[in-house]
Amino acid sequence: ISNFKIIESTLREGEQFANAFFDTEKKIEIAKALDEIGVDYLELTSPAASEQSRNDCKAISSLGLKAKILTHVRCHMDDAKLAIDTGVDGLDVVIGTSSYLREFSHGKDMDYITNKAIEVISFIKEKGLEVRFSTEDSFRSDLVDLLSIYKAVDKIGVNRVGIADTVGCANPRQVYELVRTLRSVVSCDIECHFHNDTGCAIANAYAALEAGATHIDTSVLGIGERNGITPLGGLLARMYAADKEFVMNKYNLTKIRDVENVVADAVEVTVPFNNYITGYCAFTHKAGIHAKAILNNPSTYEILKPEDFGMSRYVSIGHRLTGWNAVKNRIEQLQLTDLKDEDAKVVTQKIKELADVRPLSLDDVDTLLRHYHNAKNEGVH
Ligand code: HCA
Ligand code: CU
């Protein structure tokens, strides 16, 4: 995978998260923080949703950010007209194509949908804006229907087609197959959108890129409808592992934590303990065997370099799994330089005995080390 683009949808999909309420000021703060990371696009809630949403499209479009601004609209002329007047760079048009949505949501057949799509896309293109056409619930849509509508919109010059796993049912192999097939049918770019109901949102995004997709939808911390979509930080971690050069040159990874904190605060959640990159223990090493190797060479047990993300590594030593190499490292940090390897081993045994009874803080460990150090020095004099 040599290239990919991020369509950051915290200000659209993310607004569909249960706790989300973003006023204009907060949206601008989030937009600027995402722009600093260097995401390629920001996707905003439809101006047809509410008066404030329409004003927010205008406000964010006029900030002069590096990221292109998109808004997400239904496949209707009314919505498209409203959106064009907000000053956005492009429109992400969507319509449901699965039998569920055709029967229980909008009630339209594929001929109607295709004609409507052509009308709306042609109109947006005439106005000189970028346009993407996507099918909601793509993985439960008929493959022949999907390919024929994508072909039709590709022919009239749509910039991108989109695949959406609206219900989070897809697995990486299915994603690979569908994107691969689509890649051979259209010549435009391919965007993918994955919900995370069954925990595949990052893996699916990766499989899509491997199969020839060009754009991935994300949100900060993955927030969105239900349990959300591909998280921005998690996708960047995955792509860093795949092509570090590209990701580090293109995106400002040290800003991920800032935007996550802003969003977590705004939607009143905490960053999960096991979050990619920024979870509180993402760079904490514990077992003695790990600690020893990490201190010799961090790459032994780290695929992500914490410093590349503005984070730092922590070696935990106050527990029964500890080892003397890690304790010795702490001795050096505390500059108790007259303690030797044998001393580190003695204190390590002491730590293990105590830690079998109760958890120890780093402070407890330091106290043990200082006592031992003082006792040893008194013994000498
Ligand atoms: C939704 C719409 C959407 C749209 C994705 C897209 C989805 O159901 O809220 O525009 O590609 O998941 O299908 O977010
Ligand atoms: Cu969605």
C-alpha cells in the first residue's frame, strides 16, 4: 500500500455518537486539530439536518484549512442544492441499496436510485464540486445491483465511489473481495466506510486498501452511530506498521493525542485504557523478560515507537513479575550508583516478596531502593 487518503468524519459520523453535541466553536476546534494532523478531508453533517448544521458548514469552509471540506448528503436534489451554497469543496452523496433499506427506509427501486444518482451527481459536477457516490449497507446489497450503479456513476465522471459497511457485518476477506471486484469495474477512486460492531473496522480498512481502495473514513476515537467506525488513531497505527515512511511524512502523529483529548472531553468519555497509541498502558512494559529486552533494544517488544507519536515508554517494576535488569535501570535513574548487580538482585527479591502480598507503587519501590542504599552505606562507614 503506497498511498491512501483519510476522510475524517468526526464532524459527521461522530455527531451520530450517542453523547455528541458539538457547538460551532467546538467543531472549529476539532476541525483545526484534525487539520494539524494533516488529514486529507473533513466530512461535515449535512446542511439539510438543521439550520445550525448549515451555518457550521459555512463557518468551517471559510476557515481556510489545508484539508478539503466535504458535507454528507442524501441523494436528493434539494440537499445537493443546499450543500453547494455552503462553500464546501465537495459532496459525499449516499443512498441505501440493500433490500432492507429499499423496503424499510426509502422504498425506492434500483432504476429510480440509478436515475436519481445520475441527476444529482451531474448537477454537483456542473457546479464544479468534487462528488462521491456511495451505497449505504453495501455488504447486504445485491452484487449485480451494486456493480451496475457504480459503473453508471463512474461513466458520468463521479470522483469517487464509496462502499459502506453500515451495520458492521463485513470481515476482511469479504472486504477484499468486494473492493477487488469493484476495482476492476470502475476507474475512479474508491472510498470505504466501516462500522465496528464486530471489531473489524481497522482490519477491514486495511483489507480495502490492499485491494485497491484509495480513501478511508475515520473518526476520532472511532465515535459514531452505535459503537462507531474505524478510529483515526488506530488506522494511523496500522498504516505506520505497514509503511512508516509514508505515514510519518504525511501525517503529524504527535498531534493525535491532542485531538483525542479534545473529542473525549467534548463527548464526555475517557480515552479507553487499551486505546491504540494513547491508551494509558499502550507503551507500558511489565514482565521482567520484556523489561530487560526493552531496555536493551525497544524494538524487541514495540512495533510503534512511542516518541514518533509524542508518547513515552514506561517500564513497570513494582510487581511480582519484575526482573533485576529493570530494577537496575531504576537504580541508575535514581543515581544510586554504588549499588551493583548483586544489590539489584537482592532488592528485586524483596520487591517480589512484597508484591506477592500487595500491589506496589513506583514510590514504594524507590523507598525500598533508598533504604537499601542507605543501609549499605551505613554498613560501609
Ligand atoms: C449512516 C450512513 C453512513 C454513510 C456512509 C457513507 C453508513 O447509516 O449513518 O456515506 O459511505 O454507515 O452507511 O454513515
Ligand atoms: Cu456510518
